[in-house]
Amino acid sequence: MHNFKKLKIWKESMDLVSESYKITRSFPKFETYGLISQMNRCAVSIPSNIAEGTSKSSNKHFSNYLEHSLGSAFEWETQLNVAFNESYISEEKFKELEQRIKQIQKMISSFKSGLQSS
């Protein structure tokens, strides 16, 4: 078992949650139950699945939770693209967040590979 609060992938994804809430505050009100809700739920899902996975008794089970976390990261990246395409965020902010989510995806994948090889 791992202490999720010490995991870099958990810390980085928690930072992404804060950033997601921050940027979605400026989205149009009509997106409250659409893109805003979806982006924030996805962002929260990333560290939540990492944390839940640490409680599992085997690396195989933990790996399944990392898979869900990774799926949420790719889903969030898609929603980020939608937000940019709808001009809800600037190109500069889009590129910054796109780079961050890709880094998180790589970190989760690497961590998952490490679990499977141990």
C-alpha cells in the first residue's frame, strides 16, 4: 500500500483540480451543468482514483484504478480542447494546461508500468 498524499502523480493531479475549478469559473453560466460540471468532475476523478487505488491489496487492483485515472485525464484533455474551441480560454492557457495534462498522463502511465513490473 502507498500513501497517496506522498505520490507526485496525486499532488500534480490535485493541482490540476484547482486549475480546473479556477478556469471554469469564467465559463458562460449556461455551461454550469454541461462543460463546467464535466471538466471539474473529471479533474477530481484523476486524484480520487489514484487515492482509492492505494487502498487496494494488490498492485493489479491498484493498476485498475490508475487505468480509470488515466481515462479521466484523457477525458479532461478532450474537454479542455472543447473549452478552447469555444473560446472559453486563451490559446496561452490552453497550451499551458495541455502540457500539464499530457505530463500527468505520462506520469500515470509510467507509475502503472512500474507497478506491473514489480
